[in-house]
Amino acid sequence: MSSATTTDHGQPADPGRRDFLGLVTGAFAAIGTAAIAWTLIDSMNPAADVIAAGAPMDIDISKIDPGQQIIVRWRGMPILFVNRTAEMVSTLNNKADTARLADPDSKVMQQPAYAQNWHRSVKPELAVLVGICTHLGCLPEFLPKPDPTEPVTNWPGGYLCPCHGSKYDLAGRVYQNVPAPDNLPVPPYLFVNPKTVRVGQNPTGVSYSLGEIVQL
Ligand code: FES
């Protein structure tokens, strides 16, 4: 298997950080108008044509540093994995933060039932999201650090779409009064074991696909 170059979600390069451990094979269709370079390395996954056809893909999440994100291509879509720190997780329940969200309780069908919770995921510490802005499809930029000035007042960390300014929190919940109408989608996934996530397959007994959601 070959390795490829990595980037930093559109943010300035930081040589001290290991960002993308993206696990990808196959061609990737450009998402929206955001020109984002990606770091990609190969994995233990099936061949590109098999993944493109929708086969599940296993991701080693043990290599994601606390507070870091990796992006993996699955079915031509960027799948975001964030190893959320305890501090990040705590922001998801902060009422001052959630009061500014359009759908804080994930009532709109943008996720499976097993992610319709306050952290929008199977485990609070791991976010798994489809990185396609629900406005016009750009790749939102990962801005995880709280910042009192950017991109909104009292920013707790999350995503900012570079195209038209839509904002999401670290669970992919969209803010009020931005162009994007809905939360970022959550793909079907399960934990094969504590270190491995399988994207494209639901837990036993659950039926869910991205074809069911309101906005992709
Ligand atoms: S595509 Fe994200 S704000 Fe327009």
C-alpha cells in the first residue's frame, strides 16, 4: 500500500501536529467549492472499487490524538473522526452554547437513532460525522479550540464552513442564523472493538442509511 500527502483541514500547517491519518483508497470527488488538501495514508481496507460501491470500511481510531481530527474518504464522502477531550465533551452540554444551536436535540433526521443524543455519537469521546456542509456541500473547517473572538462570540470549538460562514459545534450541530439548515449528517457506523470503528454498518438490529436523512 502506498502513502500520500497530508494536510491540515485547510488550516495553516503545524509541523508538530499529526493531523490526517486518513485511510483512503480510490478517487475522491471534490466536495463543494472548498479546495482543501488532504493527507492520506492507506489502511487495511478493501480495494477502492469495493469501498466506492459502499462496502463498510474499518478505521483505526487509536491513532487519533486527543483533540485531533482525521478525515477518511468513504463512498466519496469525507468522514470526520474527532477524538474529543473531556473539555470538548463538556461544551456539548453547556446550556449557553446549546441555546445558540438550531437543533440542539437532533430532532431533524440527520443521524441514526443511536446518535440521536446530546453528543450525536455512540461514545461521547468520539465524533463521527459526514463532513459535507448542509448548505451547499463544502467541507467545514475544524476549529476545535475555544476562542473568545473567532468565529463567533464565546466560540466553544467546532466547525466553520469557509464557503458562506455556516457554523457547527463539535457534535456537528448547526448554529442558528447561518445558511446551513441542518446538522451535519452522521454516517452508519459501529465499534468493532475499542480501537476500531466500522463505517457503513449499523449495530445489530438497526436499520439506517444516509438515504434516509433530510439533507446531505
Ligand atoms: S456551503 Fe457551507 S455555508 Fe455554504
